[in-house]
Amino acid sequence: MSVKLDLKDKKIIYELDVDSRQSASQLAKKVGVSKQGCTFKINNLVKKGIINSFVTVLNTPLMGHLSFRMYFKLIDISPSKETEFRNWLINHNLIPWVVGCEGLWDYIIVVFPKDFTEFESFSTELNNNWGNFVEKKDIALVTEAHHFRSGYLLEKKVDIPPLTYAGQPKEVYKLDEIENKILAMLCENSRAELVQIGKQLNLPSKTVAYRIKKLREINLIEGYTLTVDYSKLGFERYKVFIRSKSMDQEREKSFIEWARMHPYCLYYSKSIASSDVELELIVKNSIHLREIVAEIRKNFNDVIRAYEVMKIYQEFKLNFIPWVNP
């Protein structure tokens, strides 16, 4: 059941999606409320389960990690065993993202291995533990992922670059122990205060601020956003799997730019897989979904060979550094 929000609530979610680490004072000025009122509204949105988490997006190739996406259709599994399987995925230290789906697949996950050998070991581990319950699976090597600021609440988008990650590691930045711990805390809560982080790590807040600034400057920290319960906002989330044809760099650039500025498009990703382009859409209902898909087909019919649509009903995990405990 959706929750009715006033315009200021919507603006707060919109701004936190752009930068979830900005202060309550900065947010208050943009939204037009007092600092105390802004803090109250944020806490209330969290309490109602509308805001699920405040997320730090990391540049995974710069950390030396590949990005694989895996898709599962389950068979002959009881509800309790499925819960056990889902919790295994959620708690695994190579898995940053887990979503539940309806239709083509039951679950989609992302895996962040350091190399193909580590991914092969993970795949074997998964198969040994859960292979009896997997009817079919598919694997995609993600070469590029664009996370856009969503504009679904205000039906507009801010014109800023996407958060871009995934791909082949080239120059790798070696994180030290302190940086790993700072990032783990930021990935758990991007709004964590410097004093809070410093106290837990026994560091001066100035040192914490310097480390974060450094990681931001080298683009290891891509940015800060949030996750929400779209159903409580009256929206639904869908994947669109596209098999492309004859898409040169110019048309691909146009497609990404269209997705970046479309108020209901959240992601555009490229993969080496049966579906080489994936979009994620936030829509009002199935009719709205069909309208947007028709818009995509109209604008990019020359590069779309085929497509499939699937609903994401829940996001169970999003943490860009799952191998480090905060």
C-alpha cells in the first residue's frame, strides 16, 4: 500500500537520490524547511520504511574487481529453503546486490570477484550448495553500468553525469585497512557522520574527512545515493532485457543519453551476455510500463532485435564493499 507524501517529502527523496551525504542544512535550504524539520522528515521516511538505506557507490574496477550478474530460476524448493538460499546470497562476501523477481527469473545477483578464477570458485560453491534447486541460470559479464539519478517522484531529472562502474580493472588503487573500514561504514550508511566514523575507528574526524576527500578525488567513491521501497511510493520496478543489433558508438551514446535524462529510467548497463543491454525502469503501473517500452522501441527500433520485461519485487541487498565488515 502506497504512502501519501507531501511535496517537501518528495523533494527530500529526490535530493538524497542525487547526493545522500549532503547535510540536513544543505537539504533544508533546497527543500524550503528548517534544519530540524528536514531531519524530522528524513527520520520519518526511514521509520515508515520508505527509505531503506543510504548508499555509497564505489568504482569497482578501480578496486580491482570484475562485475558479473547471475540470474536464477528455482525449482522444487520449499519457502523455508528458499529463505535459506536468499540469506546465503545476502550474507556472501562477494555479493553486493540481491533482488527478487517475478517472471523470467526468481533472483538476480551481482558478484564482485577479483578475477575469473575467484568467480569460478564462487560458481562452484553456489552449485555445490544449491544446484539441486536451480532449474536454470544465466551469467553476464558486466562491462559498464550507468546508475542515473531517478526523477520519478517529480517527473524531472537533474542534468548531472551518471554514477558509472563495472568493467575491466586497469589501474588498481590499493586500499589500506583504514580506507577499507571507512568505506565499509559509508557503504552501510552514506550519511554516517565524520565524528561517528572517527570514534568507531579511533581516528580524528579531520583524518576521516581527509581520507574520504582523497577517495572522492580519485573517483574511487563515485557518489552517494539511497534505496527506497518503491511500492510504498506507488511505483513498480522493472528490468528490460534488450538484445541489440548494429549498435555503433554513436547510437549507443544516444541510447545512454536518452536513459540518463528519462525521469523513469534508473540504470543502463552493458554486458557480454544473451541480452547485451539492460535497463531498469521505475513506473506507475503496467500501462505506464508499456508506454515507456513503446517509447524505447520507437526511438531505438533500428538497434533493438528483441526484448523481454521482468518485474523486480524487492531489493534485498546493496553494498558495494561486501567483503569488509564495518
